[in-house]
Amino acid sequence: MALKLADYRTHVFNDWCPGCGNFGILASLQMALADLELQPSRVAIFSGIGCHGKTPHFVNAYGIHTLHGRVLPFATGAKLANPELEVIVHGGDGDGLGIGAAHFVNTGRRNMDMTYIIHDNGVYGLTKGQASPTLKLGVKTKALPKPNINEGINPVTLALVTGYTFIARSYCYDVVHLKETIKKAIKHKGMALVVVQQWCPTYNDINTKEWYNGEDRIDPATGKPVPRLYRLEETGYDGIVHNPDETIPKTLAALAKAYEWGDRIPIGVFYQNEFVSTYQERISQRIADYPGYPPAKQVIADEHGKPVTGIRKLLDELKVTG
Amino acid sequence: MGDDFIWMAGGPQGSGVDTSANIFARACCYGGLHVYGKREYSSNIKGMHSYFQIRVSPKEIGAIVDRVNLLCTFDAESVVRHAWEVAPGGGIICDTEVLGTKISGIPSLPSPFFEEFNKTLDEKGIHPETVGDLLSEVKKSNVRIYAVPYLELLKEIGKEIGEEQLSKITRMINVLTLGVSFGIVNYEQKYVDKAINMIFGKKPKIISMNLLALNKAYDYARKNFKDAGFDLKSVETNEERIFLQGTQAVALGKLAGGCRIQTYYPITPAADESEYLEEKQVFEPEGNMPAGAIIVMQTEDEIAAITMATGAALTGVRSATSTSGPGFSLMAEGLGWAGINEVPVVINYYQRGAPSTGLPTRHGQDDLRFAIHASHGEFPRIVLCSGDIEECFYDAARAFNYAEHYQTPVIHLIDKALANSNKSYKMFDPGRVRIDRGQLLTAADISGKTYQRFEFTDSGISPRLPIGTPGAIFWYTGDEHNESGHITEEPMMRTRMVAKRMKKLETADREIPVEERVNFFGDEDASVTVVSWGSPKGAILEAMDMLRKDGQKINFLQVRIPHPLPKDYIEKVLNKAAKKIAIEGNYSGQLAGIIREKTGIPMDYFILKWNGRPMSADEIYKALLLITQDKAQTRQVLTGGS
Ligand SMILES: Cc1ncc(C[n+]2csc(CCOP(=O)(O)OP(=O)(O)O)c2C)c(N)n1
Ligand code: SF4
Ligand SMILES: [Mg+2]
């Protein structure tokens, strides 16, 4: 029986604020899963703590709502033990780039075959609107007593220098673009990052729907707003590494694009490189049976509870008499 | 010389103390002797003092004692630090060069050392200026001094092997002094050769070089120190024995127990375990099963280590992480997530001197209460403490059974003394390991049924299904949740869920047999009862033997599972004792406090030690003796060890 969008929904009451950008992200995710017809029981959706963290509860797939900042290692452990799982990680900008920044960096260099979606709303939504690590210097969102005193982290540039092999940006309101981007990320072989520009109508009164739409920038010729977001693909930009020699030039080109912000914000795939070995491949080089007989599938005892791990050789190595 | 013989090698870190001790110990093992080795090192890579004490006996031994029979020194500092530890009739091997060294001029000796050292000298009324002066004083208590011209001998050896470079040949000081040691005790050379071959493994050039150096030094000692008065004799044995350190025993137990994912962030003394596991990652097939392998992941920090192991455990794999105090402190929040989500994850926790960085390479037993209480909130956990290296093996395997059966984190407490001690044992029996996976379901078990991960049951244990299993969907969350794993803040559900989880601790308390939770040694009807946990076990047992020889009756309750505490059993034993004594490697008597909390029974005496060194059989014996003679203070603080 073909899987339908409804098969990926739960009956859990959704308590996000009206107009929250998370709704678009959730819908795009469910559409992507349905398009790819991924069996819900093969999918594991992990999330951190924050408004975004509730995402798995709304998706009919195995859902794991973890700790603030720690979602990546939780997900890594599961993927490592059972590589057959389709692991999708949802994180907040505070979650992944503040408290969890060490994991953001180190997950990149492992290049596990997973998808990581950051809900970038510029604020700590669930704790009532403090500045998140992506909020730019000097910006004062609604709940801040004073303008932001720190410079913002750019997750795209950070990902480029920490080993992510698929790096894209999308927008919570453009559900088709986001859905397609998530699908690309899922299909990508390696660690994929999708940064989603997300509105938080309750606390981020700067990067609003109207701001992204460019409603403050009316084109005198057409009398219409000039949107801030533009699609990389439409400019002829190609971030895909087609042969290993392109790795550095494409990284540099992507970095240049990643620095664009303000009046022109690119969305789409900045960089993709499938020539880098995945963690799974690296493990398989050491453990030939890993793909077919991963940790989660290994039999450890016979029916009487007798261990089946052959440690006799190891004990023999320690032998001194007899 | 009695039954046992104690050899000690001391020198700067990085100068091969460990290698020479390893060779010494192995050579003794090969000759059928039993060995117990204690390694002491500082938090430094090169230069600071380290030493290795090897106790050898025809009988099995489980502890150190405060005595050295033959001290083998690489440098002046080692002579100064350990000279007084040599027992009458013993000997000290040193370089002729160091005799003229001024004691006050040894740069690596810190001022607190001199405070103690000068006190000893004042008591003895002596004032040695040089190492030679000191040795002359030591000689008066019937200790022989074997001064050997290290450099001269090494140069001769260098010539023979065609190596003139000084820095290369001085690297062989350890083998040189080893050769002198074996020559003095007149030990059979074939065992020493075998040990050298084993330690230097696949490097024939290095083997032949070292063998040459060793034999030369051996002959030198035989020729010059004939009248040594020691004879270390091999003994016949058919017993199959292994020689290993605590971290290896834990690693092997985990493998036998089916651990397939291990995460860790490097920390002393836990990291040895993970490195060993990684090296031995792929196993031999057993029977007609495929081989299998463990994945060892070095993480970015301990927070990642615990959360990654937990994420892995959700898929049904047995997973663990291994750390010591600073790492476990970071794991607290992750531990709570595993607790509220009922995840079987094992933490092998190697205690060391604490708090904070504390004594990073030294022994301590300060973390029992922390292991029991770490993380906010209330959730069940099981804490398991090994008392010796063999227990480390079986406990490491068993920890997973508790974790899976009760679906909750298990903390396996070990300590530095166990981690870094070496001991010979009768071959372990992997056949004794049993695997109990608890209520672990498969797709077939739930087919046609609605499955809820946190279903309410009488025991508190809900049948568990790995994520990814076809035919079901459920959720995990660190928020309070309902039976299917969705967030809830409803007061009734909260009340029931907390109680359900805590129920598992009661179930564990009821189900785990007392034999797995305590060891009882000694005379049932003794009026003196010692209560302890962890590595003091070996020293306590030896001290009890000494007391028995004095005609004292005594028994010893070793607590192996302090949480949940087998309180009825402990109460029964303690109620029979007129003198109740807690022996612990911490300041406050943590186990004693827990026992008092759970049973209302206070201890009468405390023997405590927190100076970073393990307890010796002698110091426990002396402390217990004072108690039996009614001459002891309530608290006796042990300070032995250098
Ligand atoms: C260790 C820890 N510290 C603090 C918190 C409180 N906390 C909950 S959500 C949150 C911030 C969430 O911000 P973000 O990750 O951007 O997610 P959003 O709510 O914006 O989706 C914080 C600080 C926590 N849950 N855990
Ligand atoms: S606070 Fe912001 S991010 Fe959170 S639910 Fe409300 S709108 Fe969404
Ligand atoms: Mg946020």
C-alpha cells in the first residue's frame, strides 16, 4: 500500500504559537517522507530541546526527543548501532550552535550518513525569546532588554569548515523548496545540514515573514516588494563537487555565497561532496561485517543465555602458564 | 625472606619503569609464581617520579604490603624516596654515579616531600648530605647496597651491539637494572628471556639488544654480588593462569557480556580500557555464529559519550561508556535522560582522587555517593562495585544484565587501584558469564498488538522494543511522558510514571540474589565485623589472615551492590557484631553513611584513607589490631604509600 502524507501524522495536539515557522518545517518534512515513501518504522526522528524539539511528537515515525544541545550524539549512537535506520535530526539554533556547538563541529568531521535540520529562528523560543547564537550583532528582538552584544554564528560557514558534505539553506514558508531540499539531504551520502530560516512571530520581530518577503523594499518599477531570499540554482550556481579536485574551489565559492546576508540571502544547496568517505564506510574498512551485521543486529548469546563472543583468544594472549 | 618477595623499580616517567616491571612480573609468572603489581605515576609524561611495586609469591596474593625487599632505582630521586621502605635483609640497586648527588639538589623533589623526609631524619638523628650518605645510614639497618656503574656497563654493551650513541644506550637502563635484579636473586634466566621476547614482541633487533644487555648485567651481578642472600625460586604449576590489569578485565567482561558499542573521552585511568577494546575490536567467531565486533567511538566530550551510548542502546544493542570522576560529572544530565527513558546503558566508572581534577593519576574511592545520586530527580539505577580484578571481569558482564533486565542505567564502580594493578589469576571462565536480556521484544512478539513503550506493569518493567522495529511506532522524550512516550504534564500520569519507574528499583531489590550483592568472608560468629567495598578487599582479606594467626576472630562484609542496598542482610550481620568497622578510601565513610541511613546502624570504627594511595595489608592489619585491643580512636586515618 502506497504511503500517504496522512501516514506520517500523529494525533498529538500541536501547541506551537499561531503562525510559527515550525509548522512549515513540519509539513515539509512529512511531505518529504511521503514523497520518498520511507516506512515510518525505519525512520528515527531525533530532536533537541526548544520549540523545535516537539517536532518528532507530531510525526508518525520513531521519535526521540533528547536533551538541550545533545541531539547529535544521541542520533549518532543510534545510526552507528543500526545503520539501516533513516536518521533525521531536528535541532534549534541555540541547541546546535550554543550549548551543542562542540557536537555540531565534531559531527561534521565524522560524516555520518544522517540529515540535520536546524530551525534557525534567531532566538531561544522556548525560554521566551533570548538572543540565540545566530542573531546578528546589534540586533534587538522583542524580548531583549538591550541589543545583542555578540556577533552571530553563520551555520553555513561553520558547516563548510567542519566537514559537512551537504550544506543547504531553505525557508520555512517555501514548503516545496524545503521539502525538496530535505529530500536531497536524506538522499545524500554523508552528513547533511539543512539550515531553515524560521520565523518566530512571538519573539523575533526582526526576521519576520514580512522582512523575508522584503515588504520594506518596494520595487519602484513594479510597485511590488523585493524578496530578500533568492535561489542559488536560479543564478547558475552549482555547489556540487563533481570530482575530488573541485573540493577546495567549491568550498571557497560556497563560503563566499554563505557570507551573503541582509538584502540578498541565498537559499538552496551551497555545497555537496560525496567523495568524502562516510563514517559507516570508515568503520567498514576496519570491520568488514559492519554493514551486514551491525551492532544492533549482532547475536550476543545463544538460547540458554550463553555468550557467543569469542574472547578465548584474548584470554590466551594474557596467558602466562598452563 | 618469608613466602613473598617484593621488588620495586623507580625512575623518571618515560624511562621504562613500566616495561621493566612488566618484564619482571612476567618472568615471575612464567616461573609459576603468583604476582601482584601496583603502578604509581604522576600526571606528567616525562621526568616526574614513578614506580612499580611487584609482589611475588608461590601463593595467590591480592594486595600490596608496606615493604620492599629489593629496590631497583634508575635515578637519585628513586633512592631518596624509597630507601627507607627497604626491609632489613633487603637491598638497593643504584648507579654509582648518584652516590655523590646532593639530596637537596634533586630538582624534582618537592618541598612537601622534604618536610616529611626531614622529619624522618630528625627522628633518626641523622643528617645525610648526599645519596651516598643516606645509603650508608640505610645500610645500618641491614640493607645491602648494590652500587653498579650503569654508564660504564652500558657503554660496554653499546660496543658489543655496535651502538655508540649515548642517548640510545642509556635507554636501556631499565633492562640493565632488571638484569642486575635477576642476577642478585639468582632467578632462572630462561623465564626472563621468555618475558623479554614477549614484551618486545615482533622486533627481533630490539629483542637481541635487550637480551644482550640483560644477560651482561645478570652476569655482572652474579659475579659481584654473590652473597646477596636472596633466592627467588620458580615453582612447578600446571594451572592455566593469566596476568592482566583491571582495565583489561573490564574490557574482556564487557566483550563476553555482549557489549557492541563503547564510547569514551580520554581520561585516566579509564582510557586504557577503551584503547584495549579498540585494538581487539573484531572477535573470533564462536561456534557457528558470525564473528561480530565492537565499535569504539572516541567522542568530543563525556556528554557526547553518554548520550551516544544511550542513543545506541535504543536500537537494542548493549552499549557502554567508560570514564572517571570529571567525565562522570559531565554525564549527569545524560544519565537522567537514560533514567526517565528507561534505557539500559552501562557506565564503567573508574574513581580516582577527587574532587575536580584532584589527583588525576592516583587512587581514590570518593565517588560512591555521587554514583548513587548523580543527576537531578529521582529514578532507579543500579550501582555495582568490584573488589578485585576478577570481579571486574564478571561484574562488567553482569552490569548489562541488570541494565537490560531493569531497563535503567547501571554504574559499575571501579577505582584506580584496580585499573592499574596487575595480578596473576587462574584462567577466567567465560562460561560462567550468563546473558539475560530481560524483556527484549522483536517484531514477531508485537505483531497484531498495539505496543506501548512505557506500558504500566506490576514490576514497573515495560517490555522493550528496539527503535526501527517494523510494526510499531513510539516515542522517547526527556519530558515526563505517557505510555506511548508523548509529553505529558498531567498530574495523574506524572504520579503514576514516577512510581512505575521507581518500582523497578524495588523489583531489583527483591529479585537480585544476595550472593550477587555482598560477599561474606571469615568467621560467622566473630564479634568484629569489617564492612567495605571496592579495592580494599584484597588488603582486608590479607589483614584478616594475619589477625587470625594472632587468634582474633573477624569477619568481613564486602558490599558489591550498594544500591539498591541489601539492607536486611546487612542488618542481620551487623546486629551480631560488637565492633563494626568501616574501611573506605574516602574521608567521610560514604558506605557507612548509606548503611546507617538504610538500617539505622552506625559503625563503631572507621579506617579511612584518601592520600591517593591504595591501602596495604599491613596498615589495615595495624589499624584493626588497635581496634581489637580497644586502643583505637573512632577514626583511624591511613597515610601509607609513597
Ligand atoms: C541544560 C539546559 N539548559 C537550559 C535549558 C533551557 N532551555 C530550554 S529550550 C532553550 C533554548 C531553546 O532555543 P533553541 O535551541 O534556539 O530552540 P527554539 O526554542 O528556538 O526552537 C533553553 C535554553 C535546558 N533545557 N537545558
Ligand atoms: S515561541 Fe516562536 S518558535 Fe516557539 S512556538 Fe512560538 S513562534 Fe514558534
Ligand atoms: Mg531557536
